Amino acid sequence: MTRALIIGGGIGGPVAAAALRRVGVDAVVYEAHPGPGDGLGAFLSLAPNGLAGLDTLGMLDPVLAASAFPSTHIELVNHRGRRLGLVGDGSDRLPGHLSDRLRTVTVNRDALQRALAETALDQRVPIEYSRRCTGYTEGPDGVVAEFADGSTAEGDVLIGADGLHSRVRGVMDPDAPRPDYTGVIGSGGHVPALDVEPTPPGTVRMVFGRRAFFGYQTTPQGGVFWFANLGHSELTREEIAARGDDEWKRTTLDAFAGDLPVITTILEAEAPARLRPLSSYDMAALPRWHRGRAGLLGDAAHAVSSSSGQGASLAIEDALVLARCLRDIPAVPEALAEYEAQRRDRVRRIVAEGRRRSNQKLGSDHPVALVFRDLMLRTVFAVISRFDGTSWIHGHRVDLDAPARAGSGPRA
Ligand SMILES: Cc1cc2nc3c(=O)[nH]c(=O)nc-3n(C[C@H](O)[C@H](O)[C@H](O)COP(=O)(O)OP(=O)(O)OC[C@H]3O[C@@H](n4cnc5c(N)ncnc54)[C@H](O)[C@@H]3O)c2cc1C
């Protein structure tokens, strides 16, 4: 197998192409946008499991150099600022040389996508921009991708890394279920300079407000990254846009009225356009992630709620497992089936965990309900900290050099 067509140059696409290149498969990435860094959202956190995958591929240092800063701990507080728990990512238990490299970081999304794309290019992975895939056809010996500009490309395997609303998924399985709405709309941003009390080093503070949920971390440069989640019925992008930025600013400020004052300070300092939210989705139960010579990866296969902080890291894990399977299993459909089989259970568990965290964020304005909520959350976070309850997520590693399955062995 010699040539892979990868649709989507967000996070999973360039990483998958680099992983395939590493195992001797030529891969070309086709991205709809005119360049890297048109991602949704201002920033994201990359967890130790995702960072370890990038390290395997020589992509970690450029990402860390892209102004990434540590976010190893989450401090959970109630609407008055009383601490409900402190949860670490477990990186402080890694051996010294790894605890500095594989600790959760926050990174500007555009800078992350640029760093991944540039590193992939350095590794001789071509990325073609302004190439929107509209469909594909499959024959006995290969697959042909079709693009909006009328062009085509031929390969042995086609991978849809084209995100939540994947076109490849729609062609592969027109009856595939659509993503599930999580009940939460979210906005987020970055205020480059703001005079607020700094959060403890390496710590994101997350506030269970009375009606909504807020997270923020001050940056070493004196700015603030923040996000807000509000319980709401599902809204399309058009419906959200129709309400106008000023109304969204009012809605968001109202949702946090009477909660920790720093929230209002941050929201008031942000550009109103940044308070325009997005509906948040997940998708666990896709019946199949592959058919014939086409497969799906990252959000196209299994979106997780942003509350999990794992979407990017799962896409990176997918990329490594996919490369290992295509390296060791000569028949493409069989390799894709093995890839799906190895990923499905872990992904299902993490999607469920993200959904659980999303539900916890939904507030209640009733004082008694708030007392019970705080009690319940204190207990939950105490158990998570005591029993290292996130290690199954953050401690996961994919060994690219291991055989894809017992007895398959890397091919020469
Ligand atoms: C607000 C928000 C906050 C988040 N926070 C976090 C976080 O803190 N940590 C975390 O790990 N995850 C987070 N996530 C989830 C994370 O962004 C995704 O899981 C991750 O981006 C998935 O990577 P991907 O490569 O599968 O898809 P994407 O990053 O969405 O990339 C898909 C790419 O495909 C391109 N594309 C789409 N259609 C086509 C087409 N037809 N032809 C060619 N190209 C196409 C798109 O332009 C895009 O570049 C968050 C998500 C949101 C919305």
C-alpha cells in the first residue's frame, strides 16, 4: 500500500499523515480552507496522552514552542469561589524528564494548527489547501477523491479527518447518525492583557456558577484564556448569528450575574464577537468508522464534548493506531477494521465521560439544589483525586513500533 489521501488539515489530518509517512506510507492532506489555523475556538488544552503521541512523531517540540503553557491542574470552585476540588493530570508522577514534556498545556488553536502543518511539511508531507472534498468513489484497486474545484486525486486508502460534520462520513454511510447535541452552548476567548488576580501556576479555575459554567486561566504574559458554557436548547449557527453579538454578551453576563465578580470582569473585557457561542456536540454510537478503502478519524468518527478536553488527543491516538494497522495488515479494509476495533471501546468510554462532565455543568438557581450540588461535587472530586481517577485517560500510550496485532509484526 503506497498512497493515502487524507481529507482535513485540522489536528488529526496532519498528525495522521506524519504517522503514515513514519511507517513508509505516502500521504497527502487536502484541506478545504486556504491555510492552516482557521480552527473553531480560541484555544484548547492538549492532554498528556495526546502530547505523548505528538512526541512519538517528532511534533511535540514545535507545539510546545507555539506559546503553549502548562495547565496541569483544575481547581473547581462554586459560584462564591469556595473550593470544591483540585484535580491534577497525573504528569507530576511521571519520571522527571517526562513530567515537564507530557504535562497538559493550553495552546492557541491557530498556533497549534500552524505548528502541526509546518512540522508535517518538514517531514515531507504535502498539504494542499483550498481543496474541499465533495465525495469519493471506490474501485477494486483504489479510491478517487473528488474536490469542489472539479479536480480528483487517486490513492489506495482515503481517510476522513474532516471534523464533526464530515463529508467523507456522509458519503461512506448516508444513514450515519448525526452528532448528538450535549445541551450546552459554549463560547471562549483570550484577553491579551487584563488586571485580574493570577490563577495559581499551571492551574485552570473552573467555576460552577448558579446557572452556568465558567473556566479561566491567567497566562504568563498577563492575559486570560476563558470559556463559558450555558445550558440551552440546540441552536444552528444561523440562529446564533441572527441574535447578534450584543445580545449574546447580555445573555452571557446575565448567566453569571451574582457569581464570582472576576467572571464579569473578563467578559466585559472581551470583544463581543467572542461571546457568540457554538452548540456543543458529541457522537459515540457511529455504527461504523470504515467501509472498503475509506476510514474516519478524530471528530469525523467520534466527537467528544469539549468538556472532556480530549478531542484533539483522541484524534492523535487514532492517527498512531491507524498508521500501525496500515503498516502491518496488507489488505486495506482489514487494516481499517482492526483500527476501528482497537479504538472503539476507549473512545466510547471517553465520550461518556465528556457527556457526564457536560451534565454536571448545568446549573440550578435553587439555593437548596446548589448546596446538594456542591456536596456531591466535593465528594466526586475527592474520589477522583484520591484514586487517581483520570489516569486511564491521561496515562494511555500508543506504541507505534508494536505490531498492530499479535503476530502481525512490522513489515520490512
Ligand atoms: C469550543 C471547543 C473547545 C474545544 N476544546 C478542546 C480542548 O480543550 N481539548 C481538546 O482536546 N479538544 C477540544 N475540542 C475538540 C477538538 O477541537 C476536536 O476534537 C479536534 O479539533 C478534532 O480534530 P480533527 O482533526 O478530527 O477535526 P478538526 O480539528 O475539526 O479538523 C477538521 C478539518 O477538516 C477540514 N474540512 C472539513 N470538511 C472538509 C472537506 N470537505 N474537505 C477538506 N477539508 C475539510 C476543516 O476545515 C478542518 O480543518 C474543542 C472543541 C470546541 C468546538
